[in-house]
Amino acid sequence: MPGKASLKMRNRKFSENIEKRGQVSKGAQKPEKYPLNPYAIGFFLFVVVGSAIFQVITMVSRGAL
């Protein structure tokens, strides 16, 4: 079991942290990262839009429209 002195030091350290809660400086915050890589988003759009355009061209050539 830790001694009383070490418990007092830890208690003092964390009580100071409680008083500073919510006052984080902008430099200490991590920048937000995108959940997907921009290349993955571009590839997804390429596949979706390309398949839609291909479907329209196929339907026009068959005379379905």
C-alpha cells in the first residue's frame, strides 16, 4: 500500500486537474481526422457515379427511355 505522502501528492495533482476541467488550450487538442481517406472517397464516388452513367447509357442505347 502506498505511503501517505505519495497519496497526498496524487490527490493534490488530480484535484488541480479537476479545477481545470473544460479549459483545454487549442494547441493541446488533437486535430480531427477524417474517418475515410480522401482517395477512398474519390474511388467510391468514381464507382457509384460511373456505374450510374454506364446504366443510363445502356438504357438509352437499348431504347428503354
